[in-house]
Amino acid sequence: MKDGVEKAIAESADLFRSFPVGGFLKQSLNDYPGRVSAVVYTRGCNFRCVYCHNPELVLPDLLSSNAPLANEEVFAWLSANKALLDAVVITGGEPTLHRALPGCIRKMKALGLEVKLDTNGTNPGMLEMLLNDGLVDYIAMDIKAPLDYGKYAMICGCLFTETMFEDVRRSLFLLHDAGVPCEVRTTVLRPYHTGKDIIDIAHLVNVPFFLQECSLEKTLQPLPGKTFAKEEILRIVESLEPNGGNVCLR
């Protein structure tokens, strides 16, 4: 029995050390609504979105030249400074790719911190488990396009599959019944989105829906498109009234 317990403890420690932290922001007022949060960025993603603004967390070549941060140092800082924080945001990359995610969240929750998860929705099984175990206090899910496989694949790149597409659909429905605050957000960029696309997504979503302007300063692909003018996005939002109260420009 003792050997089994020691083995389980060792495996848990190894799993914790395997959680691939690629960046750490000690304090943010913008990433968790109404909370002061630290932000943990995970390495690795199963998408290759043309306008991704964190390519150093996504591309294998860049990942190999950018060593992960030591998880022990991140958690030591959180433990020492938890009185300055309300929460931790886990983003990426795509955090739900990693088996160590639930254990790391438990460590954060044990510090008395809330946890917000950012996800692309491709692991509904992990999402459901985190919800059932009460490990997440807020979920933000990116919807890249209307639920049309061709439109999604055009944005998400060569790794995107029909299985991923169905998983995104399942995750969106999970959010609608999650029992914790959730939001959906879409980064809009021509020619990948049209005004009709934005309206179609808004009609799918039963949680707060945020439209985000695309920054082209650093993207996975150079000059991938043309941004929408803020005024145009606002007109689209206004056109959704009286049912547009759920939609905002961020």
C-alpha cells in the first residue's frame, strides 16, 4: 500500500512538472471581468489560426527555442502574492490539451483563488469534467466563425478536422448550461468574416458575446486580412436589437 501511495505521489508530481507554462503575467485588470488576476499562458495549440497573436506559444519551431517556465516558480509566486489577487486566468495556446490542467487548477484553487479558463472548445470532455468538479469559475470560449466547417477550417488552418468542429459545437452547448459565468468571443477580420457571419454567430450564442478587433502587429501569417472599422462593428451590433443586448465590442 505504501509503495502504491508513493508511486501515485510521484506520478502526480511528474504530471505537475509537465504542465507547459510558456508565459506568466503577474497582474492584470483586463483578463477576468471584475477581478485582479494573474495570467498563465500554456504552450501548444491544435489550431493554426491565421491571425493568432501568440505564435511563440503555438509553432513547434518557436516552442523548441523558448523553454517552458518552471511551474514551481510560478506557483511559489502565486502563493506568496495571493493576497494581491482574486483569480488566475489560464490561457494559451490551448490549455485543455494538457492532462496536468485539472491538477494545476486544484493547486490554484487551494490558494483561495478563482480560476478563469480560456479555450478554443476542442476538448469538451475536459471542459465537462472541470465543470462537474467545480474547478472553473469563469469560461471564455473563442468561436472563430459561424458553425460552418469550411469557414472554420479557413481560419484555423491545416490541423483542423471535422472531429474538432463537432467538439467545438459540443463545447458551445456545454457553456449554455455551465452553471458558471461564461462568455463567447470572436476576433473579426476580413475576408474571413462578413457582417452576416457576425450576426449568424450572435444568433447561436446564449451567453455574453464579445466581438474583438484584430491586431495585425504580430500574427501567425503576415498581413492575413483587413480589419473591420469599429464604427462598422457597432452598426452590426445595433442591427441585432432588440436582441443585441448580449453582444458587445471589446
